[in-house]
Amino acid sequence: MDLEKIEGLVKIIENSSLTEFTLKEGDLKITMSKLDNPPVVAAGVPVPAPAPAPAAAEAASEEAETEDETLFITSPIVGTFYSAPAPDAPAFVKVGDQVKNGQTVCILEAMKLMNEIQSDFDCEIEAVLVSNEQKVEYGQPLFRVKKL
């Protein structure tokens, strides 16, 4: 199967109401799923995972020990992420903001109810990991934070 056929299939899936599609041609199997916005394309051909380099693993563990504690604010529910209280309002938080325990960091809409999500501890926002109006899952990291 050539790349043009695969791209064509991706476009068909994107523009349809299908959420999952599997195609098998000979020993090639392609499965596509629409989870959030972009479809995920996975080929069924097994590919061995490379073994992690020992030096890289040691460097990563040493780096983790020397860094300040990095945590995540995660989604307590399935819903739609909103970074601000209204479309024309500024975001609740942005990268670099220091957040206090109990401060609202975003809104998650679930079943037409707007749920304010609050920080459980004092922290600094290091990264916003989801985009506005993105669908999020239970337990999905929303913000990477550094505890103060």
C-alpha cells in the first residue's frame, strides 16, 4: 500500500463520523482511530522497541534527582477543557504563573456543567499540556507544575 492511499484513508476518516477503521491487505494491517482531534494511525507490522541506552537512563535518573519536584495537575473527569471563563476573557493561568492552593486553573465542561478545576497545592505552572476546547480524559495531565 502506498503513502497516497494511506493519506486518502486518513482524509476519509477525518471527514466521516467513523471513530475507528481497520484495513487488511495481505500481511499488512492498518488501524485508524479518532480519539480526540487528530486521528491515530497505527500499522500492524511489529517493530522491535530499541533497548534504552544505560548511559541515557543513568543521566535521566540523575537529572530527576537534581531537579525540583515536578508534578501534574490532572483532569478529575472526562470533559472539554477551557482555559478561560469566557471566550474573550484571559486564561486563568499561563506558563510562569504562581498558583495558590485552591486557585482555579481551568474549567472542564461535562454534560453541560462547568466544573472549575483548582490546584491542590501552591505551585508554578511550567507547561499547559492541552489546548483550549480539547476533549480530555479522566487522569489526563492538564498542567505540568513545580511545587513551591
